[in-house]
Amino acid sequence: MRGVIMHSPGEVRVQDRDDPQIVEPTDAIIKVTAACVCGSDLWPYRGAQDVEDQPMGHEYVGVVEQVGDSVTTVKPGDFVVGSFMTSDGTCEICQAGYQSRCVDTTPMGGIGTQAQLARIPQADGTLVATPEHPDEDLIPSLLAASDVLGTGWFAADAAAAGPGKTVAVVGDGAVGLMGILAAQQMGAERIIAMSRHESRQKLAREFGATDIVTERGDDGVAKIKELTGGLGAHSVIEAVGTQEAMLQAIKSTRPGGHVGFVGVSHGVELPGDLLFGSTVHLHGGPAPVRRYLPELIQLILDRKIEPGKVFDKRLPLEEAAEAYRLMDQREAIKVLLEV
Amino acid sequence: MRGVIMHSPGEVRVQDRDDPQIVEPTDAIIKVTAACVCGSDLWPYRGAQDVEDQPMGHEYVGVVEQVGDSVTTVKPGDFVVGSFMTSDGTCEICQAGYQSRCVDTTPMGGIGTQAQLARIPQADGTLVATPEHPDEDLIPSLLAASDVLGTGWFAADAAAAGPGKTVAVVGDGAVGLMGILAAQQMGAERIIAMSRHESRQKLAREFGATDIVTERGDDGVAKIKELTGGLGAHSVIEAVGTQEAMLQAIKSTRPGGHVGFVGVSHGVELPGDLLFGSTVHLHGGPAPVRRYLPELIQLILDRKIEPGKVFDKRLPLEEAAEAYRLMDQREAIKVLLEV
């Protein structure tokens, strides 16, 4: 099969890889219909994270080709959506809704779904089959559910977005934009997108943003305070992962408010006294996307949300290197790879 | 009147101070019945925080002597309990239950309640009067409600202690012990006290601890994991404020679990990747004690809880210096000052 390998920072190639095989009786093999490049794939691409001959990709939708002997909930031919972390669905942590931290999880990023085929461990606890094969135009939205939508949804949930709430969103990448969509679905009264880029501001408004703040750092915090009677937002989504973004998020939140942070943390050190003094709720980490998948898939199939709009570019798998380049240069928000 | 002044680290004196006066129409003056020394008073005492000629004390119960013209909920003669942070009770932050972060708050530590009299700003939103003067033997428990009990209660609440939960408590000072009492009242199934001191272990068990762990740091974390099927506790209370204690708390919590932290943060820097990877809920800060006071006072008056047991020493106000020494040397858990 053909698949993406990142050989070193910036060095992405599509090449022949061995076809995956069933290893455990709980595995499934899927034929990938579509995959994409994640913001977190850019950390190694930019050299901010070590990388050497790494299969890439952890977002995917596809059709089941083959299942192991003990798999019961999906069968060959099913169209499936899964999360970027596999989960057994049965352990105490999964049962509590934290499938991304399942006691027996495998990060799909280690397997690489930017490929024609992918092995999905713990298929029963990881994959969700759609009732029938979805219409072609729903593929991008279902693919978004696999990570960015699920992650933005978790962030909005962790930030306790809901009716009567003012939600601020730090980060105008795909996850931040999905956080806006999620906050709107959860009934937030006001959604403030922090963005400097016109194309992203436009999409933010489409997804439900009511206000745009272009200032960053402490100036951004001051603007959020100004918009919220000096108190700060009730709910703040952090979707970047840098020190500046985390501090901006915490400082923009009112006492007793909630910060949902999902930007993969790079070089962040939170001063204890700031956190203590802020009196906010802080919750985040790798999103337990699987918890939300059934609900998100239904919203998409019912055409109530269209998260697929976050893909502003499509390329065939063979042009994955260009997909990385476009996202690295911020020439694209998110690129879908047709497999 | 007589009152405590900390002139410099370690230098505590009881001396003549001007009687407080009504400054704002929302003020009350109370005759302090009992005050005490807080763990947080030991930070400046030990030189870990700057201090110069500072009136001390922020915990108090007493009898109202005088009220400003606009005070309506308490009157001269009332026995009252108040929090260490004043609150107007009417702002959005107070209404959301975060009275310690009221938009118009005054820290009582700046006024100093280790004294015969104290001015209480925002009396209506700060003080809670008991229906009648309480029995003498309830005074220590009501005094505890003013800070350590309310703080331990908030920590247990922030840690989402409740039925079916395993709660671990980092810190065996007065607040940690009150966290144990709170977790027990909230119905926790198992309460693990982390303590090396026999007298504190004994009190921990009296307040509801079911297990004692004497290991600290990563050894303590390993022990908590061992006691919880490798997963970690559902709820962890942090009642110290140091880097070691915060990391111990976060690492002892299972994915999706809750850390309630109330130790005043000193020198803490939380690594973002640890926090991200932990997937815990983190909430804490200066406890909104006022939120809990009516419930706590009722539990005490009904003799359902006896938090006053945390005072293992009583001294007259004039011997405040000795009270500080005893607590600094950990010869006493908490000292009540009779005024």
C-alpha cells in the first residue's frame, strides 16, 4: 500500500509500505476513505518534536476490510469513524468517558492513517459504524469528527460552554474553529473568536462566533475583559498549546469560570500563583473523542452541523507533502487527503 | 485594643492598636470571641513571604458591636461567623458562588482578626449570624468554619468527592484534615490520608480516613496507584502549596479525575505536558468559604460534625507568639486564640 512517512522535520514522502495485518483478534483493518493533516503533525514537521521515519496521520474514516475473531460491533463493508486514540471501551477509564486514556490505548499516530489501509486495534471500542454508507458530501464532516471536531467539542465541554455563557476561543486553527461550532451547538449566548486572519474570521462567524478579537496576549485579555463587564469570559477554549495561549486563556476567564485546553502543550510552565489566584477550573488534554462520536455522527448525518467546512483544501494522498506545506505556511486551514 | 502584629519574619508581638471604626456604611465592628493562627500565616513567619509591621489573622467568630447605616442582615449582639475574604454577596461572581473573588473583596488578613476588635467590610455579604449565641463548646468548630473547614470543604467539592469515590488527601495540616472530614460528609467511599505524623494520622482517622499512606512524592503516587487498581484516585485534595505536593496530587489522580488544590501556592510551576497528559480536572484557589457557611454552621449547631477537634491547643491572645512558635515547629496542628 501507499502511505505517508515523515523522514525528518519537513521531509514528508508518500511511499510503499507493507499492508497491515490483523495482529490481535480485537483488530480491524480498514480501507481509508479520507485522512488529513493535523495541527499536531506540524510540531515534528517544524522540528519542535523529534521525528525519524515516522508513519503519519491519526484521523480517518474508511470501510472495514477485515476483522479479528473477537470483533463483534463492526464487520467488513461497514463505513466507520474512529478516534485518534484507540480504546477498549470496557475499562473503568473508558466507562467514565475518558477513552483517550484507556488503560490499553494505542495512539493511531504511531500506526499512521495517511495511508491506503490502517490497522485499528480494539476495533469494538474504537470504531463507530454509520447505519449505511454516507453521502459523498458528508465525508469531510465525518472525517472532522475523528479528531478536530471531537477535540473542539471536548474543549467546549471542558470549558462548560452552555446557555447564558460567554465563550472565548484562543486559537483560530481547525480545532479552535470546531470549538466555536461546539459552543454554538451547546447554546452559548456569545462566542468571541480571537483571530487575526480574515479567512478564519469568516469561517468563525459561519460556525457561530458573535465577536472577533484581533488582539493577543495581555491586550487580548484586556479586550475580553472589556467585552464582559470587566469580569472575563465564563468559558475559554485554548486550542494552541503555547505558553502565551495558555496564559491568555486563563487570564481571560472569570473567577469560577472554566478553561478547556486542547492545544498539545509545548514548553508550557504554569505559574502556581497565577493558577491559584485565578480560581478557574482547568481541564483538558487529549480529547476523549470516542465519547462524543455517536452524537457527532448523528448531527452530521442529520445535516445539523457541517464541520467539514473546515477543510479548505483537498489533495490526493500522493500529494501529502504539499498538504503539509500548505498547512505549515498557513495557506490552508486544514487539508483533506483523498485516498 | 490589643492585637497581633508581625514586625518581621518570626517576630510576633501582641500590642496596643487603635480601636477600629466604621469607615463605610456597609461595615460592621465585631468583638472577636476567638481567632487562630493559619498555616498561611507561617509563610511570612518563616520568611517565605515579605512582611513588615503587619496586623495578623483572618479567621474569626465574634459578636457584633456596631454596624454601619446600610447594614441590614446583622445587628449588634448577634454572634457571627465570617470568611477570610469579604464579599458583597451581590456581584455576578458572588452570585456564581465565588465570594472569595468578589469584585469588591477585602482580605481580612490585611485588617487582622488576631485582635480584640475587627472591622468587617461588606458585613451583609460577609457575615452569617447564628440563630442564637452558640454553646461555648461549639466555638472552636464555628471558628474552624471561618477558614480551615470552609477551605477543606471547597477542596473536597473541587475534587468532586462523593459517593463511590476514592479520595486522596495530600497534606496533613488542619486544611487537609478538614478535607477528610468534608469528603466523609460528602459520602466518599474511601479516603486515603497521606501523613507521616502519628497524632495527625489519628485525627485523620477520627475525621473519616480509611487508609493512611506515609510515602511522599513519587513513592506516594505509586502507593495510591497500588491502592486503586493502578488507576489513581478519583479525587485528590492538595492542601500544602509546594511543587512536590502539587505534582503528587496531579500524578495520584486518575484520567478524568479531579484535583482540588487549596494550599497557597509557593514556587509552583506546573509543566504543561504533565497537565495535558494527565487529563485531570484542576480547580482551586482561595476558597469561597462564604458559599458554604450556612450549611457548615448548621451541621455544627446540629452537632453532626466537630471540626473544632482540629485545635489541639488553646492560648490567650496575649500568648500569640507562642501559638506561632508551636505551629511553626509542628508541635501543634492548630492553635485557637481566646480573646
